[in-house]
Amino acid sequence: MDDIAVRLAGLTRHHGPVRAVDGLDLTVEAGSTVALLGPNGAGKTTTISVLLGLSPPDSGSVSLFGGPPADAVRAGRVGAMLQGAGFVGGATVRELVDLARALCPRPLDAARILDLAGLTGLAGRRADRLSGGEAQRARFAFALAGQPDLLVLDEPTTGLDVDARRAFWTAIRRYAEDGHTVLFSTHQLHEADEYADRVVLLSAGRSVADGTPAQVRALAGAHTVAFDLAGGPVEGLDRLPAVRSVRVSGDRVVLTTEDADATVLALATGRGFRRLEVAAPGLEAAFHALTTPSKER
Ligand SMILES: Nc1ncnc2c1ncn2[C@@H]1O[C@H](COP(=O)(O)OP(=O)(O)OP(=O)(O)O)[C@@H](O)[C@H]1O
């Protein structure tokens, strides 16, 4: 079934005694851009490695485009950018791109690959003499070369400076807009928020949240309502509808609430305030709430 790019069911994978992936179910629809978001050690790299067929699962199943990963890879349908992957010694960037193209049944034009990866000016440089960020772009070029239906990127922007990051995400957006599927791992919340249609939040090898960035953010629950007291009383704030907590700092009050509308309506009737601000929970709050054991919060 080609409408499902990736299907993981009950995936478990250990490294010695460490259960790196713990019964993970994940379905990625073709054409979507999905972020695997999680803190260090959450199991992102292990999941990607099993998904690509580079290491076998201990239990559970993996399929890419309805078949075994090896079939999809052999058919040139999958391109991957892995952390710290090395290069053939002595080869130039251009030669690497040519090699990647030669391995694929329907490669992209070499000039387009170099352009997308921001390597046009470095085509003649030996790949083992690239800076860390340039090497990361060369890995991206290698992943893109075969014009894969599924692009899998493990923490792709590590080592890239601000301009290179922006150029990278612009290239990914263009690639995704052409109907390709992109699965990337990150522990950068804003990358998941800005560039993914869907965020799968991993913690200790499990999926602890799965949805659009807005849906995952909403799992953190509380909005904040902040205002100046303007001489009004502090008493009674904790009894306003839906209020979960009250913090007062000088004249400024910050309430957390399960229902910002109800809290603000009640606040507006009966007391004065100034400089009202209502904020939705950030992805950061959701990330913290969902990946931190409750006793440590
Ligand atoms: N080769 C290995 N040997 C032993 N333990 C490992 C090995 N590789 C990973 N682990 C452990 O498995 C767990 C998951 O690691 P993994 O690299 O998949 O996480 P990650 O989410 O990609 O982390 P990061 O963001 O730091 O790259 C961690 O506890 C890690 O220490």
C-alpha cells in the first residue's frame, strides 16, 4: 500500500540490557512530514536504524511502502541522512554526488542536488576536508540524490549555522511540497513545531504524544493568563473558574488555567486589571510535561 510510507507495529529493540525502543507503533502517511521529537536517549536513532533495516527489531514489525525495508531501499525509494556517516576517502563532493546518483534508478540532476544542499561552490572540494556543517550538507546531498519517496533524517541540522539551517529547511519544504514523505528526528522543539505536519513525541522508547504540533502543545493543558492587579485584591484569584495555580510577583499575576475563556470572563466581571495577556502552552511545556516523570517536575 503506497499511501502508507512507514508502518512500525509493536517495535522493540534493545542495546544489551537497555530497552531503547519499547513497543512503538507508528504509521506515517505518504506525503507527510513527521518529526520524531525526544530528549537525548529517547530512542530516535535506534528507531530510525530499525526502520531503515540497518538493525533488526527484537520484536514487532517494520514495513516501508508495504514491504520490507530492504526492498524499498533497493528500489531507490528511501534516502537517509544518518548522524556522523563517513565519506569515501579522497572523493570530491561532486564525485560523491555522482556515486550516489549512479546507485539510484531515477536520480535527481546533479546540479539540482548541489543547489538544494547548498554545495554548488564546494563541488570540487574533497569531502573529507569539509567543515562539520558542510559535511552535514554533503550527507543531505547523498540522501537526496536518488529523489527518494521517503527521506529519513536523523538530527539533520546538528552542526549547521543559522543560515545553513534556514537553507536546509527551505530545501526540505520544497522537497515535501513535491509530495515526498519526510521523517526527521530532532530534540529541537521549534524545528518540530515549524517544519512538521505531525509530531511524535518519544520518551524512553515509547510514543507519549502524537498529533499536529498544536495538538501536542495542547496536551500540556494549561494556558496562562497574566495581568497587573492595578490595586485589586489577590484574595479569591485561586477560586476563579478553571484556575490551576496562582503566582504573584509585585503587581503582576500569572494564573494557569484549564479554560482561559472561563477564567478571563470571570476576571472581567468584578475586578479591575491591566495589561491582560493570554498565552497558549508552548511545545516546550508539552515536551517537559510529557517526557519528565511527574515527581521530577
Ligand atoms: N550501541 C549502544 N550500546 C548500548 N546502548 C545504546 C547503544 N546505542 C544506544 N544506546 C542506548 O539506547 C537508548 C536510546 O538511544 P538512541 O541513540 O536511540 O536515542 P536518541 O533519541 O537518538 O538520542 P540522541 O538524541 O542523544 O541521539 C539510550 O539509552 C542509549 O544510551
